[in-house]
Amino acid sequence: MEAQKPLEQETPETTPQEAPTATIPQPESTPAANPEADPIPEEMDASPESPAKKTAGKLAALIGGGIVAVLGIFYLVLCIVSASHGTILGRTDVMGVDMSGLTVPQAQERWQQEGQAVCQTAQLPLTVDGETAGQVSLWELGVSVTPETAAQLAYDAGHSGHFLENGWSLLRSWFRETSLTPPWTADDAALQEKAAELAEQLDMAAVDGACRLEQGKEDGFLVTVPKNGRKIDLPRLTDALRAALAAGTLEPVTCAYEVVEAKPVDFDAFAEAYATAKNASYNAAADQVEEGTVQVTFDAAAAQKLVAQAQPGQEITVPAQIQQPKVSKAALEKVLFRDVLASCTTYVSGAWGRIQNVRKAAQNISGTVLNCGDQFSYNDAIGPTTADYGFYAAPGYVGGKTVDVYGGGVCQVSSTLYYATLKADLEIVMRYCHQYAPGYIKWGCDATVYDGFPDFIFANNTDYPIKIVTYWNDNNVTVEILGTKVDDSYVEMVSETVDVIPWETVYEETDELAPGEKQEIQTPYTGYVVQTWRNVYAGDGSLLSSTFEATSNYESRDQIIRIGKAKP
């Protein structure tokens, strides 16, 4: 049996909200449908809308329309209220100063009371390489906001729009805060001055690499790892501050800078400075004893590696061997110039000018201090032997002849000093004997000098400072060497004449004298070759050492006699 086809039925009238499609159900007596027949459309299966549903839909539409109308009326009232409202909206502040509910004059008064403090506390962060390096207040940059500006800004936040927009502003103020930032007006002169101050504060001096010793530290020395510095770019900082104020925000201001290169660690110079231990010394100018220096031995390559691994600006320890000096400051202070190491006295004769020159030279060297290892130059000590320096013309040897020269006689002081240094067992660096054997001191123990060259130089080879002191007494000049004796040894100079060179008489005829009359115009000197030894004895007289000191070659000088020619 074929299935019945559904009958079409006119769709009842529906409201705009609902428009369902109705279908006619099959009669109960209708046999089961043929499974092969077309299915009944799903939309045809709905039943017709009831009158109750139609009524509910209409009611909902009426309620929705009413609500919209009420809201519209409410918003209209808000707009009217906002338009007639003469105060600043609620929950409104200017840079944190609450202006809610105030009239414009009231807002001006409040800003007058609190606004300056706000500008003083509002800070612009300053950053260097992305990290906060400081801050500056708006007040310091010369920023000022007038009460009129602040009050008007707060008022306009809810009253500057059109009629409907102002109503919305009023509604929004009930639920959300409004924070305002007024336009900032800065005193550019104040800004530039503060920028210069900030640049100076943010500048960072370079930390140069350095080595130093620490008192009592025996396992090594301290090294400062170099760290580059920075120089803030003032023009760029000034422009950045201006830009930040123009933007009206408190966003961080980036400070540009130039790198200041730090000096590297100079291990070579440090090693040279502490290559040997130096004993405590005496500072004559300050009249005080100063601490000596240690000897430092270390591996420079390993030290460089430690520096490379350390943080810039860090202070690290470099392992080293530290050797202390033999004589400390405390020890030297107890024995400074305690003993007379040696002395020598010679008698001064001759012309007045010669005697004055000897006294002048002795005065010039008196008080000279030599610390351990120092050298003494006689020529440097007495200065130029000229009239400008207080010396006189007196007999001296020039080219084998006896002539008047400025400074004639100063060799007697150098010779007296030389003999004292030998007896003090000091080191002789430079010494020359006279052309002719002197008559005021032991042969082989003299020292000749002349401006520039030759010079007499000796060194202080003791562990303690020494001082030269001279005395003048009844035409006797005495040279003392003060220092510190560490034992009871003493020195004696032993000399031997190994050769004698005789002089001859030379006659020169002249018409200036009567026939047969004689006149000696050059005195003769015998020549000698003298060898000297420095013998060091212990306090009990036993010989400790005998050292060859020098060979002195004194020339001979012939006697010259003028004789008057015989008449023809």
C-alpha cells in the first residue's frame, strides 16, 4: 500500500519574533510507512504555535522597548545634568591631586596648595645602558603648572565635548578614575643647568689598572682590574630631557655617553720598581726616616690571566714572593748616623785665594746624605768653580804648568774626602790621581778634580745612610763620614812606591838677566809610581782582607832655570 502524502495547510499568522512552520500529523489508522518511501521533512514535523506563546512574545517586546526608553531618558537626563553641572567630575585627579567635585576656582586653590609639591616629587627616571642610574624631579627641571591650567584641564575632562559626549563622561566617572597630566612648561635655562649637573653626577671616572702592596701581606700583591669610565653626552641628555617634557610622560630618559678608556695594568713597571729590596732611607729635606721597599717576584703571564678572568674594577691578589729589606724604618731610626765610620784631616796652606776655595768646597759638601746604593759626585756637590759661585783664582796645574785658575785648591777637599771613604770601606766609582805627587796627603790617597772632568765619585755600599760632615779649624780641614757600624772592623791603607822618576835641571839663556845671573822659573817634582792596598782588619787586629786599590802615576817635572847670556 502506498503511504499517504502529507496535506499542505495554510500557515497561521505569526508575530515578527516567531514564525514556525506547521505540518499535519498522520492519522492513527494509517499503516506503517514504507521504508523505501521518501521521509517526511523535519520542518514539517512542528506543531502549530499556541495562543499563549504569541502573547508572551508580544509582552517581551513591550518590556524591551520600555527598558530602552527608560535608559534613553536616563542618559538624556545625564546629559542635561552634565551640561548644567559646574563642578569637576568625580574620581578626577591632576598628577595625583584630587579635583573631584570642585569648581574651577576651588581647583585652582587646591593646586596652589598641593601642585608645587607634586612637581617636586614627580620624578623622571634616568637610565644608563638600560639600568636606572638616577632620577630628576620636574621641579628641578624648571617645570611649572599654573593653577589655572591644572583647574581648567580637570574641568574640561567632563565638559569639553558635545552634549551627548559629556553625559557619557559623567556616567564613566562613576566607575573609573580619570588621571590627567597637564602640558609641562619648563624654564630652559634651569633645564640646561640641571642637565649639566646630572651629567657630572652620572659621569664615571675610569678605574686604571694598578698594582699595590699591602702592609703585612706576604702571599702576594693586590691588583686593581681596569674598568672603563663614561662621559655623559651633555647635548644629547639636554635634548632627551626636553623631549620627555614635551611628551608629558614620566618615562625613563636614556643617557647617552662616551666610553673613557682605562689604563691597563703595567706589570712590567711594577716588576722593575720592585726588582730588588731597598732598605729604609733618610729623607734629608723632610728630616725623617722613610720605609724601604720589598722585592717582589711573580709570574707576569699568570698575573695577566688572572686579570682577564676578573670583573672590571675588582681588586684581586696575584701570588708572589715578597722579600723584605734588611733594614726597616723602625730599626734605622734607632741607629741613624750613630757612628763615625772614618775621618781625615789635612793642613791647608798657600795663597789666600786657595785657602778660601778649600773652605768653600768643604762647606758645599758638608751635610750631604747618601742612602744605601746612592752615589756621590764631588763636582756636582761643589758646583761650578767660578767667581759667580764664590770661588777665587789661585795656583793650579794646567798643561803641567802652575797657573792661577778659579777654584785652585779644591782638589785638597776631594783628596781628604777620598782618603776618608777608603778608611770607611766605601765603594770607589771614579778616581784620578794628581799630575804631580801632592804634599798634603799620603801618596796614592789623593783625588784630583776639574770642572766637568775628571770627577771623584763613590757609592754608599753599606746598608745604612751615611752623611758627610766637614769642619774647619785653624787652617785644618776635616772630613767625617757618619753612618752605622755593624762590627768592629777597620781599614788601613798600605802603599808601596814601585818606581821613582827623577827630574833634571834645564837651563834657558835670556838677555833679560845679567850675564851669569840665574833665576828658577819652574820648581822640580820627582815622579813616582805608587800602588795602594785596602787592608781590612777585625777588632782584634787580625787581617780580614787585603784588596788592591789603585796605581797612582805621578809625573816628574824638570827644574827650569833662566840664566843671563855672557857678553860677547
